Amino acid sequence: MQSYSSDLPKIEEFVELSGREMLEIGCGDGRLSSQLANKVKNLTAIDPDQAMINLACQEISGVDFRVGCGEKLVFNDNSYDIVLFSYSLHHQDCVKALDEAKRVLRDNGIILIIEPSTEGEYTQFVSIFQEC
């Protein structure tokens, strides 16, 4: 798997990962999951794309990869200490996804959301079409 810059240092600024059970929503090919796996007690990572989950499973061990989406989580209530949306919240009905995240979160749990920067190229590209 190719190496990329990581969001891990920023995540660690906001939350202690050690000993925690985490759900990552929108894991894609597992790029961030591979770095989180050694930091948390247990990591479950979901993505709606079966091909991406297959790739992640082939490349990364120690993560429970599953096909799924944040709008309808198949996990029990109060299952996780941390729910992380990895550049994925904008791809789904955010109200449903956040309600589901809250449902599976334990008391005093944390929801983390990583989204593209409003200063990034993607936003500038989209803005061009919004102004037409």
C-alpha cells in the first residue's frame, strides 16, 4: 500500500486512542485504518464499496473490515468509544449518519469528523459550478 500523509497526529490531538474501541466510517482502502489499528484496542472499519473493503482486507491485518454505511449501522447500541467519519459524512444523509453514530456511541464517547478543507482544490472546483 502506498504511503500517504496522515490525519493521525490531528486525531491524537483531540482524543486518547489507547484502550478505546473505534468505528471508522468510510475507510476506503484502509489507508487511515492501517495507522489507527495499532493505536486503539479494537477497530471496526466500514465502507459501502465492496472492492475497497476487499483491498483493505488483503493489505491490512488487525482490523475488522466490513461493507456498510453510516446511515444504517448494524452494530448494537453503546458499542464504541469513538466513531470516526473519514472524509465520508458528506457522502451520506448526515442527519441519519450522525443519529446512528450517536446510537452506537458509549456514554462519554466521541464522534470525530474529518472532511475536505473548504480551502482545498475540490471546493474551488465545486465553487466554479455553483457560481454559474
